[in-house]
Amino acid sequence: MNGVDPAYMTQADWKSVSQLLVPLWMILGSGLGLGFSMLLAQGALPSLAASRDITAATARRARPALYLAAVVFLAAGLFSVVLLISRLGTVSDIYYRGAI
């Protein structure tokens, strides 16, 4: 048989791989949340206020909440990156064992 045989991976290995995927999804979600909140705060709200679709007072009240959401998403993203780095040892454990 050519290639690597996946039979050497135990159930615990598969569980650790699945735990490695969680931070990747968290990074994606926090990046999207950060992008959308900044896009709304910096682009959509000033545009809506300039076209008078919403009042300027409403835009001024909404921007700090969107900036706060952006900070929360940024913190979640940084936490996810740290979590991902801490779990990267799983990959080397599995591949080194499979290479033997």
C-alpha cells in the first residue's frame, strides 16, 4: 500500500485533532466578527448618517458599541491564536509517530 496508513491513529489522537480544529473555527469567527463590526463602525454608519438615512446622533451612539464589539472579537481572536499554538504539538506527535 502506498501512502500513510491512518490505522496507527488512536481514538485519543482523533480527539486531540478535533480539539485542534476548534481554535481554527474560533479564529475564523472572531475575524469575521471583527471585520463586520469595524466595517459597520467605520463605513456603514458614517455613510448612513451622511445620506440622512439615520440621524447623526444615532450614529454617534452606535459607534462606541461597535468598537467595543470589535475589541471583544479581537481579544477572542488573540485567545484563539494562543490556544492554537498551545495545541500544535498534537500535529508533530502524530506525524512523527507515523513516520517511524
